[in-house]
Amino acid sequence: MKLRLQTDYALRTLMFLGFAERKATAEEIANLFNISKDHLVKIIQQLAKAGYVNTIPGRSGGVVLAREPDNIIVREVVEMMEGRSRVLECVDDPSICPLEPGCRLRKLLIKAESAFYETLGEVSIANLCVDSQQGGLYTLISKTV
């Protein structure tokens, strides 16, 4: 499975907001992760529409988490950003596969996809924001303070 860049940026934004525990601007987040501010603004709008963040308009505005980080499950964010697309078309529609019934590849792909989403479902944004004082967000954010 390959996630789109927008999903990566959405998760990074939520992680930053969860770790920093404060309001931030799209420009600040974009600069921190070296991504396009215009692109990030569109992603923030998607996150706001889905209820993950609140946006505050105006000169002293910004973006904040709309929920506690432990109530934002990574699987839900990925599904919202990506849609729940299948690895191959045959996963949803076995009639298109000349190997059905009994295709072992289809069964394997269903199992793998389920494991992927199950694993993401076990992790919240809070789990990704644990302050280890080594690498990751801690190092990146401490450089900007």
C-alpha cells in the first residue's frame, strides 16, 4: 500500500499539533516540514471539515486540534484522506478474476489489507506524540523554539 502525500501531510500536521499542544499557523507547520503552504492549507481544510482541527481566522489565527490527540485514530485519518480503496479490484469484485473461485492471491490480499488497517486502528495521534527527547518531533520542534 502506498499512501498519498496529502495523507502524510495530514498526519504530520496532527502530530505537530498534538505534540506542541498549542495553536499554530499553516505557515509555521509548512516551514517546519518543508512543504508548500498553499498545499497544506487545503489539507487543513479537509481536516477541519472532518472535525479533526479547528481553524481560527484572522491575523492572530491558526489551527488547533478539535479533539484530544488520544481520540484521533490514525486509521480514521488515513481512511478519510485516502478513501478505503482496495489493493486490487478483485478484492471487492471477485467476478473480475479468472482465478475465482478459490484464488489464493485474493485471500492473501484481503488478509494483508485487513492487517494494515487493523494496525493503524490501534494507534492514536497521542501515541505518535510521546516525548522521547530523541529524534522525531522533539528534535524538529526544539530547533524552532
